[in-house]
Amino acid sequence: MAYFIQPKLKIAPGDRYERLVVTEVIPRHVKCLCDCGTEHTVHRSDWGKKVKSCGCLRRESVTTHGMSDSPTYSTWESMIQRCTNPRCKDYADYGGRGITVCQRWRTFENFLADMGVKPEGRSIDRIDNDGSYEPGNCRWATLSEQNSNQRRQARQVLSVINPSAADGGYR
């Protein structure tokens, strides 16, 4: 069996990889200064590979809006789940009947820019109940506004055709 021995990587102070700049090379490690100002030590074998920052890059990519615990974010997340996840309990009433979320609103920041922060006591409402979640078809509505903007249930339609069907045929 043949082994491939990787040549020793030459690393010198001032070398840069992504957000890290080498300040000192010590046995098995490289001391760096991150662009955010944090000092960070990287194992020599990781230099120029998987470590790109002191960790600030990951934190920035995870938290871009700082609203992940807000009612607005929770509403957005629920909207996405109802329309895209067949395992969601409400999928049949939304994604299962063709209700979608527009491409622009697949990103929370765009949804927030278009709808604004969720007012207290209101929830998202589609003006056209057969339309998708998109600008121009959504609003923040009160419970009474939502109740007057519901699609007709099959039970209500049956009661028009056969009044006794609404209560299961029992009188």
C-alpha cells in the first residue's frame, strides 16, 4: 500500500485566508487575527481549508435579521411550513390545495420588507383565499376580518343542497 505524504505547507506572517491573517506560526498551530478583530488559533492542518474565520462568519450567516424569536418570524415560518411541508398538519388546507409562497417571500428579510412587523392582535390573511402568499394578496388582519374572509366549507355547501345534511342527516 502506498502512502501519499503531503508536502509541508509554507505559512508566513501576513498570509491571508478568507477572514484570517497570520500573525505568528508556532509548531502545529497558526495564530491569526480575524477581520472582526478577534485573535484566533488554527491547527496547521486546517489552514487554508475549512477554517475561514474565528467563528464570526458562521454567526453572521445564522443571524442576519435578529428576529428569529419574534411573532413576525414565527408567522413567516408557519406560512412556509403549511405551504411546502407535506408533514405539516395544515398542509392539506394550504400546499395540498395549491397555495404557495411567492419566491420573493421564501427569504424572511423580503417578507419583512413587504409586510412589516406583525401588529399585536393580528395574523396574516390572504385576501383571495384561493390565491397564494404574495405581495398584494396578503395583509395583517384581525380575527373578525379573518372570520369574514374564510372559504366555504363543504358542510355549508351541503346545507344549501340538503338542509338535513349539515347536521349529518339527523333531526
